[in-house]
Amino acid sequence: MVSKNQSQYIRSLHQKKFRQQHSVFLVEGAKSVQEVLAAKWPVEMLVMTNDFYKENTSLVDNQRGLVEIVTPADLDRIGTLESNNAALAVVTMRPNRPFRAEPGELVLVLDDIRDPGNLGTIIRIADWYGVSKIICSETTAEVYNPKVISASKGSFTRTNWFYTDLDLFFDEIAQKAIVYGAFLNGENVHTINFKNEMIPTVSSYLVMGNEANGIGPNVEKFITQRLTIPRFGPAESLNVGIATAVILDNWRRVFSEELSVKN
Amino acid sequence: MVSKNQSQYIRSLHQKKFRQQHSVFLVEGAKSVQEVLAAKWPVEMLVMTNDFYKENTSLVDNQRGLVEIVTPADLDRIGTLESNNAALAVVTMRPNRPFRAEPGELVLVLDDIRDPGNLGTIIRIADWYGVSKIICSETTAEVYNPKVISASKGSFTRTNWFYTDLDLFFDEIAQKAIVYGAFLNGENVHTINFKNEMIPTVSSYLVMGNEANGIGPNVEKFITQRLTIPRFGPAESLNVGIATAVILDNWRRVFSEELSVKN
């Protein structure tokens, strides 16, 4: 059971202000809570139905002291999901770490991605394509927003993110980096030879821009290679999450081809 | 101004039952209403703010008799969007037409796509990649759902859809078609040579399956070529809209390559 105080505390965490004040955030739904437990993220409180507890005893058991058993209706009342018959966790935020890219690594950069659903989807896509670092402009949605966490389907546990002023960030690294950017008038991602563009000793950055306005002028000036997804029909644009997936898919394809030529 | 009766009528159209009863549906937001007007779809009522009217006079003017001018607060009250400061249209459904694929055409098939946001996104993606026909299982979300219309960003005006029993449908065409299906254990979409698979006189079908369960066994038995998007990181899956985009992007890439070899 959840006390009135606990319930008020959890509901306060729907808001960014209180998440920041307490340095915790909410993880909701069976799959996401399972991923948090499997990744051994520090958890402050675990609220779950008896069914979820029974099905996940081995995952939950060494956190038994933190568990409260509730009904699905209780979960709906304290959480942000329309319907949750499984679990909710109050999870400790990660400490900020300094960003450092490895030579040859591709890093994703988000310039003013406002929609939490898009940000969560992009984190999931990055995780599929083996991109583990994401740099976010300070105007990008907050990763700890429950909608981001939910859309990322657990991939937030395997992704590192860094919020920074992109102008300052690129100003510092500009001489030592390849910076790809998605535009409507760049080079075709089907035919660009990413491997000619990449230098093994230098890290690369792929910048994706705001849903309505694309990449802002402050960041655009650092782009060294403009990329475009070719269009075959009359639609005006693709959603930014879709565009991120298509570009990463083409990037990975080119490197797999090189790998199979070498073998 | 919108009368109490008009307002009740529009609000009833949030529900499928009343959309079907009246054979109309709602289109909301500046971009979508502009697309409906530009495509000259038959409209029953146009509710808009004075600002939207002034900015779109040429599009709206030959429908002037159908226009009601309201405040953004009125739009929020009668529509389904959280915030709409532009317009809402009550639009007539299209009559059902028989499905017919052209030789060499690729047709998208949706087996039990339940989420309206996913369906709308898939319609937008199909429109980007020049796929204009979508066959939906009877359990797939309703295209006229306001969330589908909204997520399609106007692409529903350029797409034809057909709801049918997929088992019966494929049973009829099975001997004369190539049927691709997205699975976790199929051929790599980066290396499959779609152009060897395609026969110019035969139409092809790409089947995308349910968000949780994939393609059902009744449809799976008709698949002639299993496809897989290669994975480079630990994420377990991609959203079905993302997967549709990545497969269509690879399919179009292979055909563009052939085109440029020929030229």
C-alpha cells in the first residue's frame, strides 16, 4: 500500500521542478521497470501490482524493502500513464559526467528537439544502431520527462546524454570533428560514402534539428557535411525520429559493406 | 460562431460510431485543413479563427458559405487537439473503391496496427516514399480516427486505403504476388537485392505486423520473402513506424541504384 504522503510525493514527480529538487524521476510500465531493475539503476521506491511482483520476483527480490504492492487503479492514480497494471519506480538521476567521444565514434546531437515522444523514440533508435552518446541543446526536452522515459522503452538505461550549449560545444571541437547535419538540400544518404568522410582518429557528430525549424543558424555554421534523405513522393517532410533512424541505418549500412569487403 | 447544435455534432464525431453514421470525419490544425482544401476534398463545415481565415483566404474563399469564425478557445472545446488556434474541418469520407495494384507496384499491408499514432505516421512515411496504396487488416486502427489524421500531416489526402480480411485477400492473389514481411529472422535489408526479387509484371506487398506480436500466423503463411533490419546495439526492437521507414528507404535505394546504372 502507498501512504497519502508517498502518493503525493510520486505525483509531484510528474513535474520537472520536483524531479530536479529531489534528483529522482519516474519509470512506469512493466518493460521499463524491468529494464531499470535489470540494469541495477539506484531505485528509491518500487510500486507494483501483486501480479507484476509474482512474475518478476527474482528481479525484485534484493530490493524487497522498497516494494509497495498496490492495485492497477492505484498505479493509474499516482502515475502519468493512462493505464498501468504493472509497476512504477522512483529512480535516482545519474550524476553529470563530462562528455568524451572516442576516436572514430559517431555521436548524436539534438538541436532543440521539443517533443518528449520524439526524444524518447530517438533514444530507442540510437540504442538499436549502437549509438550510446547523445548531446542535447539546452532547449531540448528533458530526458527525465515521463513521456521520454516511456517512449524510450528502456533504452535510456543504456544511453548517455549531455545537455550543453551547442554553440560553445562545437566552437571547442570544430577543428577536430566531422559534423553531419540533416537538411533538405544536402548530399543523398543513399549514395554518400560515409567511410570516405570519416577519419578513424576523429569523432563524428550527426546533428538533428527542431521539429518545425530544423537546425538553427548557430549550429548550422559548424556543419561540415549536409545530408538529405531522398524523397520519392509528395509528402513534405519526415518526422525527426524517422529521419534519425533512416540516416543511422544508411550510415551503418556503409560501414557494414566496408567490413564485409575487408573479410 | 458555432451553434450549440453544431458544437454537439462536431463533438459527437470524436467517436467512431457517429463518424460512421454520418460518413464524415474531423480534420484539425492549420496544416491538415490546408491540405484538405488544397486537395479539394468534399467538406461539410469549416470552423476557423479569424487569423487562419485571413491567412488562407484564397484557399477558403470558394467554400465561404461553409465557414464559421470562432476563437481558439472554441476550437479547443469542440475539437480533439489539446491546442488548436487555426482550424477544424468536417470532411466527407471517401466512397469505398475496389483495390487494384499496378504491375510492378509496391503496396503496403498493415496486419493489426492498433495505435492510431503509428498508423498516421506510417501513412506519412508511405507518402514520402511514393507508396500510395495501403491495405489494412480489419483489426487495424481506423484511418478516420482524429489521431491518425493528425499524425499523417495531410498525407491521408494522397493515400488510398482498403480494409479487408488479409487471409482472404492473400489467398486470392498468392500465386501472382511477391509478399515481403518484416520479421526478426529474415534477410538483411541492407544486402537483399530487391530488384532480383521483383518481377515487373507482378505487384509486390510489404507486410508490417502488430506492435507487440508482429505478423500473425494467418498472414505469415503467405510471406514469400522475410526481411530484417540489422541491429547494431542492445535495443530489443524498433517501433513499427520506424521499421516501415527503414525498409521502404532500403527498397527505394536499391531501385535508384538500378536506375543510375541504366542511365
